[in-house]
Amino acid sequence: MNTGQKSARRLAASNVCTSCLHRLSQQPRRHAATAAAAVEQPESTYKEPPVPPVTQTGPRKAYRLLASPVLSRPPLLTRELTPFEKAYYLYQKRLNERLALPFTRYFYYKKDTQADVEWKRKAKVRKTASRDIGVYSGYGDEAWNDELLVGDETAEPRNQLDALIRDAEGKGIIESQPVGDVETDGAEVSGNEKEGEGMRKSVGQQQQLAVERPLPRVTEADRTNDTKSLDRKLDRSLYLLVQRPDGTWRFPEDRVYGRENLKQAAERILHQSLGPNLNTWLPANHPIGHHSLTYSSPILSKIPPNRFVSTSHTEEYEQEEYGEKVFFMKGRIMAGQADIGKNEFGDRDFCWVSREEVEERVGREYWRSVRNMLVER
């Protein structure tokens, strides 16, 4: 009787269930493979020869990686209105004049005061409280006739501006009116109530007030077509182009050095190509477009180190380039002006041009890559 059977008999005498007693009485089965002692394998004395480091015997082969900031000046003025928009806005103003409650002048002006007399004089000419809708009465028999005839320039912004200025100067909203002492209810204008009848004179000629006019939409730079001025085309977006040493026009660009990212490269390019007098802003870290070009034959380029990039190579090296890949970064000019005299890339000239003018200056393949990045206005 072995030890396992003795232990089973001992457990049988105790309070143990039959299933547990059967499991404890069984001996574990040992396989022949696990029972045999493991034979130790002798260590191999063969060692692989070390792989020698790969040494570059020729120039590197790669594409030229360039960053290019697309610097723009946004519109400063709203665009010109179309004839339909001008007529529509004037119609809405006259419609509002008809639907609104009548203007009660006694709520604002005390009767027979100087302000009340001035109001009566102006309202007699324009027939309404509004100053920029022409001669129109919203409560008379002709109130329904609020649309303009063909050729009427009442809806033109320049005419509305003139009406507002004349009203501020104390004059009528139209250039002159045939007025006389009789038409002004006996108020003295010329000294004789019959002498002034039929004469054309300004309604508010006794008040000589100089009101400063707004600046015109067309500037001196527009008249002379000065493409270096930021005061040209104030209602359009302008983009900065530079003329490269080979005579072609493109956005400022340069290769990416070391470990700098595209945004850092774009900021450096603006400083090196246009001088330090530009206050610019790059809103994003990712490009808004790219341009790819494959050369007909590889070009061997010598790349010098860049003093503005600490991670660039310290010595000049050669690289065989099969093409170029340009990534465009969006930028805005906040203040300042470009100074081509401080350009470090050899660029000849610069200009601020609109979208259609960019198409006229750059190459065809280049335009296909950048046209969807530029806004119409």
C-alpha cells in the first residue's frame, strides 16, 4: 500500500465527501518527455561579423521642401452695390416711411422755437422726416408711387451722401429751389416779398456751415495704379507677390531648414524677404495648399546653413533634387510695409495685387495650384 492509498484511508475515516476522496486518491500522470532530464545544448562559438556602417558616397537624393507665406491685406470697405440693390434699399426706406407712424415734430421741437422753424423749412422741401430718400411724402396722394423711374439717381450713394451733408449744413436736400418771400409765408429772405420770387437760391443760404465730407472710395493709388501701395482697391483683398531673380513672380518662399515646422519657416521667410517693418499674423499651423513640380533632370543643389535656424546644418552640403514641393501658409498683414531692399534671397521687386492680377503675373501651372486659395474679393 503506497502513501497515497494510506492518505486516502486516513481521509476516509474523517468527514470527507466521496467525490473529494476520489480526486485525492488519484496520482498525477507523468509523461515520458517531462520525466527525462533536459539535455543541455552546448553554446555555439560562432559569432556574426559586425555590419559596417553605411557611408554615403554621393549627394543626397530628395525633393526640395519649400514653405511659402501667402500674405494678404483684407478689404477695408464694403463692395459697390449693384443697381438692383440700390433700388431695393431705397424702396425699403420709402416703404418704411409709409408704414411707420407719422412724425410728430412737436414731440421734439417746441412750437415757434428756432428748431421748429428750421424743421418747417427743411420739411417743406423734402416732405418727409427722412433725409436720404429724396423728395417723397409717405402720407399724401402719391404715397404709392415709391419706385424710381429709369435713369433716376436718387438711389445712388453719392446723391444720398450729398443730401445728408446739405441737411447738416442747414440747406435743402436738393441743390436749390425757386423760393421767395411769398413761399415762406412772409418770412423775410430778400427784403421784398416779390423780389425773391422765382430766383434759384439755396434753401438754407443764411447758414454757412462747413461739414467735412467722407474720404472717397477711389484713392490716389487707384488713379496712378500704384501696385506697391496698400491704399489701392480698398474693397478687395490684395496679395503680396515678389519677383524672383529669374524674373518670375511668386509668393515669398524658401526651403525648410533643420527641424523647423512650416509656420516657423513662413515667419522666418517674411523677415528675411521683406524686412523687419512688417507686423504680420499667421493664424494656423497647417498649410492651405501645395504646389508640386518635378524637374526634367535632377539638379545638384548646394545648401548653406541658415543663421536663423539653430537646428540647420553647420556646414554646406550637397543634395540632388528631383523636384520641389511648396506648402502655402496663410498670413495677414496688420501694419507696416514691405522693404525689398532688405531681401536676403535676391528678389528684385514686390507688388500688392488682387486675385485676377495674380493670374496675370504667375505661371500657368503655379496658378492652377494657388487659384482655389485666393478669394474673389
